[in-house]
Amino acid sequence: MATTKHPILWAGIVVALWALATTPASAQQTVRVGVATIGAPFSFHDDATNRDQGLMVDLINEIGKTANLKLQLQPTAYASILQALITSKIDVIAATLPVTPQLKMQIGYSQTVYTDYDALIVTKSDSTQYATYDDLKGKVLGLQKGIVPLTSLHTDLYPKIRIYDGGPDVMRALVAGDIDVAVANRSIVGYQLKIGAFPTLQLVPSFKPTTFGDIAFGLRKDDARLTGIVDDALSKVRAAGTLQTILEKWGVQ
């Protein structure tokens, strides 16, 4: 006796089989990325385009494509971004996040993305090939706060040392003639010069840095799986030359 297929039941079976055939073997993992809204060139929220931008944003997007991750970028104030990670409101921190012993007690890190250091800036009319801080003898020296410890300098060589809160602040002071030479984070200086903010200033390539600090993505200490995924993808992005391209795009390399 022939079996009659119920048309509705048969249609349901066909749909179910089609869904199985088109479902990927491994669904995309959703990763919430906290993007610090202030901290160019590493991360910032661009009000003009209403988009999160910066080299860490470009890089996490490349990592997401490489590792088949579904990223949810969440603009986050820098002051609260660490707590957002610890309390699992986000999974990754994309920001100017330094690798320090103190922070290592609270969070985990990816591989190092960039190593920042102190850079010397002068006016374009100054062609002196400065190599060390001692070469700046007799100059009024402007320093970005926290970049180089005063105890490491022969402060008696300079008639005056002035401290400024940020890299752009010390660069503005140099343009105004308040100081003779300026020292700030290489990343900040490079970015400011890249966007043409200080056309009369230049980096001194002969200057030898004395302080270094690593920047990386932040992750929860107990999230070894995601850390491994990010590190593996970061290695591939680095090997492909894409990381170098991103660093150059933002003027930090």
C-alpha cells in the first residue's frame, strides 16, 4: 500500500534539511570589544563620522576577519574600561593599554602590538643631530608628563624644564617658543605630524630613546581560549605585513 506524504509535513522536512546544509560547521563567536573613546592614535571616537577609529580598532577588525569572530564594538570611557572587562561587560580592551606589573595582577594581555618610547621634537629650522639628553645642554626642555623620569636626567644641564600634561600640549609650547625642544610619546608625536597638526615641527631620528612601554589588547585572565584565538590571529596579521601597514597608516612607525 503506497504511503501518501503530507504536503505540510514534507515541506517542513525540506526546510529543515536545507537549514542543516547551509549552517556553518562552527558558528561565529561574538566578541564584545570595548573601544576607549579618547586615546588617539590607538583608539578614539570620531564625532564627525560617528565611528570608532584608531590603530587598535583597525587591528582588532583584522583579527576578527582572520579568526572569523563577530565583533561588537562598544565605545567606552577609558576611566571605566578596565572595570568593564573585569565584570564581563566586554571581552577585549582596544585602547592605549600599557602592559604593567600592576595591571597584570588584574587582567590578561595579548601579544605586544606596539612598543612606545620617548621621542625628541624640534622645529624644522633646527637641523642638529641630537642623540642623547645631554646633547640638549643649555636648552629649555619641555617634557610630556610621565614620559621620562627626571631622576634619569642631568637636570643641571638645562636652564629650565617644563612639564606638560599631554603630547599636543608640549608640541604647542614648542610652536609658541615657550621651550626650545620637546619630548613626548613617539606614538602621539607621529600621529600629530601624520595628520598635519604641527607643520613646523619634526622628529629627530638620531635621538636614542631611553624609556619603553608595550601596548597590547586587554583580556580577562581566565579567558585563555579567546586570548589564544586573538594571539594566533595577531601572529598571522603580523606575518602578512598588515600590522606594519596599520602602524604606518597612523604615523607611529
